[in-house]
Amino acid sequence: MQKAVVLVSGGIDSTVLLFSLPRQDYALHALAFRYGQRHQRELECAQRQCDTAGVQNVKCVSMPFLGELLQEGSTLMETGGPVPDLDDIPQALRDQPPTYVPHRNMLFLSIAAAYAESIGAARVFYGAQAQDEYGYWDCTPVFLERINALLSLNRRRAVTVEAPLLRNSKADNVKLGLALGVDFSMTWSCYRGEMLACGRCPTCVERLNAFKQAGLPDPLPYQ
Amino acid sequence: MQKAVVLVSGGIDSTVLLFSLPRQDYALHALAFRYGQRHQRELECAQRQCDTAGVQNVKCVSMPFLGELLQEGSTLMETGGPVPDLDDIPQALRDQPPTYVPHRNMLFLSIAAAYAESIGAARVFYGAQAQDEYGYWDCTPVFLERINALLSLNRRRAVTVEAPLLRNSKADNVKLGLALGVDFSMTWSCYRGEMLACGRCPTCVERLNAFKQAGLPDPLPYQ
């Protein structure tokens, strides 16, 4: 069985990805990241989902330096300004909104690729999906293509990044997750990370719409 | 004056790079990395060179997680095996030798690009030179080209990586550094990081050859 690395964030997409990977083919090594985000709730969900999926190798990479480096930061980070409601983000900013974290996925995937190379895994899976493309250049098919062009230069053990859900909408992922038996009550999306999900930040709105489109109730309680 | 980020390691190449950048054009922000290397001596040199160059913005990024992730590691890291003498590295391994750190430059440059984007700098400079190409895929012209192809996807503030010394040999850098008044006694190359440079590890051999080719004495004492 070949080793593979999978990025987990505790959200819908990476959780569905985790459960969709054929377990008979891969010995999975999960990586989560503490990059200065406002709350740890999503990381608790990531750990729980890995436990449920029977993934024993789970590492959480702590990057306290990122909050200091990204002074202007991102509203997703403790060092950034408040998270805006989706409705309050002007259209002109939505191609790279205030919730964008500079180079986050490139950084995560660089670390994941280094880890993969070190343990002898040929693949890194991450949960990019089609809907995030609107605002995040690091969730697009061309990003995937170019990061793989870069990684392919490795002379010994080239690692490939794969995003099997890249053409899915979030609603597609909800439906797929349901078919796979994913417990969505143990996923977290809200950027604000309060006791209850806010229902108004960009990712809450997207999550609620995805469940609506999939014709399913979201098991999370909202404010 | 525009901001720019420059990677510094305390070695010959990045020090010459630091002094070669036109100070009338750039407000420099230097980044060094504590990535689990065997010793801090090179970082002390990096700091001293920044002081001499009048660069006030110097940050050192600590990545203690890397040693844990890279279990097989690299002989450059505390977690890796002993540093080999150059003569003991078989030819067949020299295109990616035991001193290679998986994805190190991609990781450093991802962080540097994130930092640059955050502070509004359009350029990241790093000290890759032609001689390292033999063993390190992340010091090649095609690496530079492809990482820039990736970074260019940024929709707001694309950052460009530049390696002005990419076509230089290490001897060229020694000569250039001499012309720029670089104090090479305050640079460090030896991978072993003992009290005196060993003179036998790959980077010591390259350094000694570079000074020899440049017709200059290396001011560092050796064992």
C-alpha cells in the first residue's frame, strides 16, 4: 500500500476528501495547520474526522511566525481585522477578498510536499473545489497545474499534488459526503469561531447554500 | 523607494546578493530561516551582514516543525545523519545529495512571497547561483521560471522571485563581493558548524575552490 499525504482543515471539503480516498490503496498521513487562524475549532474537527476515518498518522504544523509576518494579514487570522459578512464585501474585492490569506495554499503544499518526499509518499491530496475559485487563485486548476510543473523538477522523488474534488461545487461535496457517511456535525466552517456558527460570514453563507442546494439540512446549529 | 524582500543565510552567495542590490532603489526587508539546521553560526553572520549593510528590517522565521516532519531529513539538519565529506558522496547521488533539504527553497520562497505580498513588496531576491545547480533542483533557472509562473496567478499583488546571481559561479560571487567590500570573515558556509570550518564538507570544498579560482585568500580559519 502506498503512502499519501492529505491536508485536513476540519471543513466540509477536506473532510469529504478524506473519506473519499480509497483506503485500500493509500496509507494516509494527515497534515493540519495552525497558521494563526482565529480559532482551533476547525482543528478539533480535523482530528476527530481523522480518528473516525482511522487515520493514525496526524500531524499539526504550528506556524506562529505567520501572524507576525503577515502584518496586514487576513481577516481569517488573529492578527487581522474583523471577519466581514459576505454581504459587506464589495464585488470589486471578491476575486481576492479580505478572507484571503497570502500564499496560504502554496505554503501548505510546500510543507506537505517536503513531508511527502521525506516519508516516500508520491501524492499530496488537498480539498480544493470549484466554488472557491472565485476568490482564491490558489484553488484553481491552473494553480494545480503550475505547482505540479514546479514539483516535477525534483530529481529523485517528485511529489504530485492532486485535488480530486477540484471540479465539484460545495453542494456536490455535501452530497458525496452524505453518500460516504460523513458526520457533518463534526465539521466546522465559520471563520468567526464563536460558540455557534454565525451564518453570515462568507464560508457560512456558502455552507448553508451548499446544504440547501443538496436538499439536506445542515446539522450545525447557527446563531 | 520600493520595498523588496531578500533572503539571507550568512553564506557567501546571499551576502554578496545583499550588498549587490542597489540601495537607492530598494527598502530591503531581510528574512532568515531557522529550519532545524545543525548550527546558528550562519544566522549570526546573516544578522551581522544585515547590520553592516544598514538593513534594519530583519526577521528570522523559526520552523521547529520541519525537523519533525522530515524524519529522513537531510544531513544539514539536526535530525539527520552526519554530514559527509564531499569525497564520500557517490557520483550517482550528487544530483540530489544527502545535503539536500526537501523542498527547502520552495518553502522559503513561499513564506517570503507571502511576507512580500503582505508588506506591499513586488520582489523577493534570493542568492541562487549557477554552481548549486548540480545538486539542487531548487537553484536552477527552470525552478525560478516555474515558481514565477505559479506566483503570477496572484490576482492583486503578484510577487516576482529574482535571482540576479543565477548565472554566476561561486568564484564570480567572491570577486563581486570583494569589489563591493564584503567582509567574508563574517560569512559562514561549513555545514558542520563546529568552532572552525571543517574544510572537507561539500560547501567548504566549494568555498575553498571559489576563493582559489578568484585568486584570493579565504579569511576564515579552517581546522
